[in-house]
Amino acid sequence: MMASFGIKDLLDILLVAFVLYYLYKLMKESGSINVFYGVLAFTGVWVFASVILDMRLTGTLLDKFMNIGFLILVILFQDQIKRFLVELGSRKRWRLLKALLHHGHGKERDEEMAKRAIVMPVVYAALNMAKTKTGALIVIEQGVSLQEYEKTGDVIDALINSRLIENIFFKNSPLHDGALIVARGRLASAGCILPVSHDTDVPRSLGLRHRSALGISQATDALAIVVSEETGNISIAHRGKLRTRLTGTELEHALSELNL
């Protein structure tokens, strides 16, 4: 029986393992990991009853339920499925291949300078607002588009400038309560409404800005920066994880790791 095991079977196993791992990672980041475990357990029972024990009645009922359950899962997790497909096909996923095909130090240097033009104004603005305890929420787009969230605010479409960012979050500004979205290398929209995370692990001391930052990091691959107006602490949320009390150096390093 082992003699019939070939390269095609190995690739089949590796492909299934990759898909399961990616789904696990995606569900964990979106705060739906318990649903993933439940689906995995139900699938195991289905395979055990239908294939191994050959229980016809139970197998038939589970087959019908699996067909309906699959459609229900697609409806419930359409945002996560959309994110999975967008990330899988994003050009930033193939940056290594692109670098191999179009290698050149000049181009890499230009890309690094363009990234710093985005990162440094945001870092300076966050540090200045932290000193004055000015509350802020800045979201930086990655592979998944944030246009649906941009539409909830006011379009700015301006060059990234630390002074402009600080003025947006000035306490008397009409846009200071919402989120500022940085997309396509520009300040895209301000006063935007974000999804709020209902994760029970978030400390009660953290407010709505932190929950909104965590929510957008669970729904997309964007990175969110929060400046607390109570403490002046800087936090970031990325891929469903929240890091608090960041220094300027740590914030700069985190932003430099992004695919901008």
C-alpha cells in the first residue's frame, strides 16, 4: 500500500495542510478560532462515521448537513473568505518573486525612500500627540482594500504630513472622533467608522479607539495606531493582536516591517 504513495499524494497532503493552516491563522486573527475548532471537530465526526465506520444513516444525515452547513459558513464568514482570496492574490504576496525577476539596487532604494516618506510623518505625529495626550486612531492599508471604510468618512486625499495629521485629531476638529485612513501612499479619508472588536480578552481600561483598532485588524490585514487621550500611550493593532505602550523606536520598526 505504501508503494502506491507518490509525489502527487505528497503534494495533495501539503496543499490541504497549507489551506488548513492558513484558515486557522485567518480565523485566529479574526477572533473566530472557536468556530474553526467546531467545524474541524464536526468534519472529523463526519469522516469517522461515513468513511471509517460506514454508518449509512448517520453518514447520509451528516452529508446533508455538510452541504447546508457549507453554504451557511460562506454566508457567515464572507468577509474572512474575501480577505483570504485578496491576500492570496495580492501583488504584495509575490514581492519576493518580483524582486527576483526585476532585481536592482536603485529601485529598492527608491522603494525604501518612498516607505520612509509614509512612515516617518506618521511616527512624528503619533509621538507629538502622545506628548499632548491627543486621542488618535490611524489605519494604514495593506493588501486588503479599505475603500468601504473610507466611504464612511470625509475624503481628504492629501500628501502624508505630520502637521496635517495632528490638526485632524485636534480636539476641536470635527474629524477627530473617527479614524484616519492612510491608503495608496496618501491620507485618504478622515472621520471614518471602523468595526468594533468584541474580543473579551481586551482589558476594560482600553476604550473604543482600541477596540476599533483591533476590529479593523481582525477584519483586514491593515495596521492600526492608537494614541490614548487618557494616558498618552501609543498602541498598535495588527492581524488581530494588540500591542500597547510602544516607544517611538518600536512604532517606527513596526511600520517599517509593513509592505507599503
